[in-house]
Amino acid sequence: MKCLLLLFLTLLCTSTYAQKSLLIDKQHLKLYVIEKRGNLCDSIFSTPIGCGKNLGQKQKKGDNKTPEGVFTISQIQNSSQWTHDYKDGKGERKGAYGPYFFRLKVPGNNSIGIHGTCFPESIGTRCSEGCIRVENKELTRLRSYIKVGMKCKILSDF
């Protein structure tokens, strides 16, 4: 795992990424904030995540897969009042997305993002419909690093 992270840190540092970028490791269910300082890169924040219930590249809405590739944060939204119906017979749940929704610019899909959860026990599992879930307190810490236009690399499951 450490070798894989070092490889991607090297790739991020030799590319044209902004000073800070996100790295999502679906295989190991981790999110990293990577900071470039001169020719050096370092992970300055990391947290466990939950991601798509199904493995592989997102193909269409409803496939429960998290997309793979390089994307951009297109919006930072206050999602504290948003609701979602998980189709569990309990109806709409307030606070389903936690305090923030960091929307990713994913071609052909405008509903993928990084957000909190009303199910903290789901972190570290394959639990979502395609988004990246982060525990709410960690999402609040992550917010200080997030900027519109920031790059986000989501690695393959394999």
C-alpha cells in the first residue's frame, strides 16, 4: 500500500496538478489530500471513506459504482438540510449528506461528489450509490483544504 501511494505521489508531483489535490484510493477505502511543495509532495490529510457498492468504473446512473479518473471539484455546497431516501422503508432522511457536498465534474453525471453521511458505521465499506462518503467530523476538517477547481484523482478498484 505504501509503495502504491508513493507511486501516485510521484505521478501527482510530476504533473500539472495544483498545489493541493485529492487522491481517492477505492481499493483501500482512503482519501488523501496531497500537497506539492517545490519538487516534493506529501500527504497532509487522510481519512477512511465509503464508496460505490459495486466494483469498477461508473458507466451509468444507478450502477452503484464510483467513477475512476481525474476530475475537478466544481462546487462546494452546504448539504446539511438535504434529504435522501435510501429505499429502506424509512423514507427521506434529513442530514443524509452531512454538512458539505463537494461536487465533482464527472462527464455525463452531475450527481457524484464527496460528502458526509448519516451512517457513520458505513465508512470503511462499499456502501454508496457512487459518491465518496466521509465521516462528518472528518468532512468538516477536509473542508479547509477543498477549493473549487481542485483536482481529484480516483484510482481503480484493481
